[in-house]
Amino acid sequence: MNAGEFSLSSHFRVSGILLIAGLCVEGVSLFWVHPLAFLGFFIVGGALLAAGVLLYLYSIVFHPTANVPSDSRSR
């Protein structure tokens, strides 16, 4: 495993942790009967979910690809 693969897997791990944290915040706020529960659900949980999704997409789009040797038969 080279450094690029480790970096990508660590981005996926952090993204997954953010998504799980967002879902946990939203799940807890569903059982909380208070007007601030909506703010926790929407702002805190939504921000964690959005950060997880955006980090996941960022790591896929901007991850440098490995140099694949060209096939000599394709010429």
C-alpha cells in the first residue's frame, strides 16, 4: 500500500465517521422533545452529514490516479 492509497482510505474513514456522527446526532434529536431538537437535527446533524458527503466526493474527484502503462496494441 503506497502513501496515496493510505491517504484515500484515511479520507474515506474520516468521511464515514462524519456520516455516522451526523446520523447519531439526528437519531438522538428525534427522541428529544424540545424546540432546540430541530436545530440540532438540522444544523448540527445536517452539517456533519454534508461534511461527510463532501469529503467523500472531494477524495474521489481530486485523488491522483496511478500511472497506468499504455497498452502497445492500442496504437
